[in-house]
Amino acid sequence: MDREDDQQLWDILGSAATPEVSPFFARDILRRVRMESDQASRRSRFFWRRLLPTSGLVAATAAIFVAYSVNFQPAVSDNDDDAVAKIDAQDYEVVADLDNLLAADENSLWDDTSSL
């Protein structure tokens, strides 16, 4: 933009006060940058040194608590013989016949040598 294009604008810009920069401007800016980076590194150190191990410990404690509170083994009944005692007399004949049939089937498997 040339000075001849808009003389009024250039007159206003010429009468404006020029900003004065402090001789310690660069030093002040670097100090602020270092302060902000120190705060960020403090947050990072807090996370890695305090928060992460603490949350890991809490998670491990919760996992151990859940593991001990849940019963992984099925309940073993002390009365396994009661199943046989609960069978009616009519059903006992059927169960006995089924046992004989299974025993005969197992024996016949070994007796059959025609497939070899």
C-alpha cells in the first residue's frame, strides 16, 4: 500500500504512539515459558509417580477381593450316595438294565476284530 493511496490512514498511523519494548522482554518471555513447562512437568511427574501406582494398587486389591469373594469351585455335596437312594423301585430296574447294556456294549467293542 502506498502512502498516496490513503493519506488519512497514514496520518493516523503516524500519530499513534509507538510501542516500547522493555529491554528485558526476551528474559521475561523465557521465564514464563519455563514456568509453564515446569507446571506441565509437575503434572506429568504426579501422574507417573503417584497416581498411576496408586490406581494400579487399587485395581489389584479389587481384583484380589473379587477373586476371593467368588467361589470358583462347584459346591461338593456330602451326600453323593443320596442320588441312588432317591431312585424309586420301579426306576431301579431300568437303571440296572441300562448298566448291563453299557457293560455289554463296552465288552463287545473289544471282541469285534472283524474291522481290523
